[in-house]
Amino acid sequence: MEFTTRTAIALLLALAVSSSFLCDGVHCRHHHTKHTSHNSSHPPSHAPGPASPSRAPPHARPSPPAPPPSTNPTPGAPAPASSGGVAVYDVVKDFGAAGDGVTDDTDAIKTAWDTACQDDGPGVVLAAAGYSFLVHTTVFTGPCQGSVTIQLDGTIVAPSDPNTWPANSKRNWLVFYQAHGVSLRGAGLIDGKGQKWWDLPCKPHRGGASTHGSCDSPVALRFFMSNNVTVQDLKVQNSPEFHFRFDSCRGVLVSGLSISSPALSPNTDGIHVENTQDVLITNSVVSNGDDCVSIGAGTLNVHIENITCGPGHGISIGSLGKPGSSRACVANVTVRNAVIRHSDNGVRIKTWQGGSGSVSSVSFENVRMDAVRNPIMIDQYYCLSHSCENATTAVFVSGVTYAGIRGTYDVRSPPIHFGCSDAVPCTNITLSDVELLPASGDTVDDPFCWNVYGNASTPTVPPVACLIEGVPRNVEDDSSLKCYS
């Protein structure tokens, strides 16, 4: 079932209503008055599940970050300010943060969070404009009694030296764990200070073979097992690794973000979504060294609209089905009204040989390409080494639509590449209103097709005459290939 605009708007409205009590840094002024108690608590709400299918895809849950013991506010902690019934916890005025960019303000911000989290009403943790807060790796733990907003109008910076990070905490920086209903917003900046991480000798672009072991690098912001999450209007830059990662969440709204890191910064995906349902990503700009948006296994109902990407690696589903991993399932993904500029890829689905699971009900609509190397791509032979062999199983890719894909491509690669598995072909691939012209030169390259079934419902540029009509018998009635019936 397609994740329609109506569904996306409904999700947006639901999340907006749940956070309608929130205020910005201008209107939540600091008052030295005691917070008025509330008569009832507000338990974490849960986003409605998808209409169909009714169950999340099977997947292996990632290991949770190790949360530190919850910090209880000390007796005699400052009473929060309030505005319109919303408690305001100012990390500078109430909790002693220095805000000079040099002093460690981790404890002040974490204590402000813990205090707001234990209040039974809506609360705002305020990091005001004009301050820069040095924050070390930390976990903001819920569930909270009420809903908490972090209003960031200042700057949060990470320690710049990898050697200052704890040996067992090099994969995360700011983690929100079971923080249901959390909202992170404001006109501020989050700076991951990633340059020294990117320069580690074990990074692939520095000659290293992998990103494991000593090459573990922090994700800037990770939301883990947190429902009804809102992230709006922030600037995030120079993450050591992924800028945002949503794991095992349900009900995510991302809007108005500006994400940036250098084009050669390794593995700095803008927004990564995995094992997560009901996601709306809108009105954001991403410029980085890896995928603009990446969608991992166990993801269901994702709507991406009005996003600008590049440079980088485009919008990717995958990689999925790595040997030894669990069954990879992705369904109901829509990308609409996007612009992709000067990227290695445009809209891409990538899977490993030897995997299992399926990618289904995917729609790419009205996407503008500007000098993109691989504007349209399905790659079922994704491999990071030269020793990957053809296998007898693969992630089944079916029901993918490309409509209104226009612009220019980098002539180093064909504008359309469908490389599907020998054992499990791609099926029901549909193209309409596709026009891709070379960014330089006059020759339009032919598409590449391998074992792909589908049709072009309108004339395309270049013509895609290599699609096979119909559905192959070996997959037509094989329900074991599909994650959903």
C-alpha cells in the first residue's frame, strides 16, 4: 500500500498537535516563578500503526546504547520558570552551564533533561542563543512523565579529539533512548567536529580496509526506541559519522533541517532510518560525503518530500541483505519533489548477493537531477570488495515506480542502471515521463538492464527497450520471496 500524501499529512498533523504546546526561544521567557503543578500526567503516546500491512517486518533489533544511571535532581534544585503552563529549564540560568564552548557543560544539560523528564507536564529545556555548549557523549533517557522539548537556539559542539572519547562510547554522541514524544528544535547549530575522525588512518579513503574496531566513529544524533519524535529547523554539521540515525522508532517527523559536511567526509549519511515505521522527512537540505537519506532494513511507511541533496551519494534504500544478516524488509517508500545535484547517485536501491527479504511499493516522483552520475539505479550486486560471488538468493525487488525523473547525468555512467540478480529478478519496474540528458556532450547513453521485468508507460529519454515484459514464473507465485502477502 502506497504511503500517500494524505497519510503523510495525517502523520504531520498528528505530530504537530502532540507538540502544539511547545514554544520557541523568543516566547518562552525566563521568569523567576515557581512552576504550577499539573493535575494529570501525560504518558507517552504512540503513533498509529500502518493501515497495511499490520505487522512490522521481521528483523534483528540493534543492540541498545548502554544508558548511564538516571540522574535524579538534587534536593533544592531550582524551580523551573514557566510560560503559559509550560515549564522552562534554562541550562545556563538554572543549571549553571558556562556556554563558552570550552567548559564541559554535559552535566548541566543532562541534569536539565532529567529534571524536565520527571515533571508530569510539558517542559522545555532551553539552550539559549549566544551560548556554545561543549557536550561529551551522553544518553537522554526516558520514558518521561510528560513531553520534553529541547529548544536549541545556541550551539552544541562535540569534543574534537577522538582520544578524549571513552573507549566503549565511540559510536554515539547524543543519544535519545525511549524518549517518547521528544521534540528537538530551534535556530541553533549542532557541530560534530568530525575532521579528526575522518582523518583516522583506518578510514577507507585514507587507505584503511574497514570502519570497524579503532575506526568506530560517533553518530551525531541517534534516536533509539523512541516514538513520536520531532526534529525541526536545526543546522547540523560535520558529524564524525551519520548525522541522524533513527533506530526502532515509530512516528518520526523531520522538517526544515540543514545538514552539511564536506563531500569527501566518509560515511556521513545525512539521515539514516532503520527498523522504523511512519516517517515523514520534508523541506530539508543535505550536503555531505555519503547518502543524503539512507533507508535500512525493517523500515515501513516513509515519505520524503521537498528535499535537496548534493553533493553526496543521493537517496538510497540499502544496502540490504548482507551475508549473515537477518531477512531485510522495506516497504511503502515515497520520494517526491526532490532535487539531487552533483552526486554519485540519484535514487538508488542496493542489495548484496545472498540475502533474503524484499523491497516493495516504492515510488520516486518528480525528482530533478543535476549532473548526477547514476540518476536511476538498482544494484543487486553491491559489494565492497573484489571477491563477492554470484549467489542463488537475493533480496526480492518488486513494485518500483519512477515518474517525472528529469535533468542531466554525468556521462561516466549510464543514466539508468538496472542490475538485478540472476536468481531473483526485479519485477514490476515502471517508468514514465523520464528524461535524462548528458551534462556534457551530445551522446545519450543507453540504459543498462540485467534480468529486470517491467515497462515504460510513456516514451523515455533515453529509450528503455531492455525491460522484459511480464513476470517470470520462478517468482510469480513464490510467496517466500516476499515480506508481505
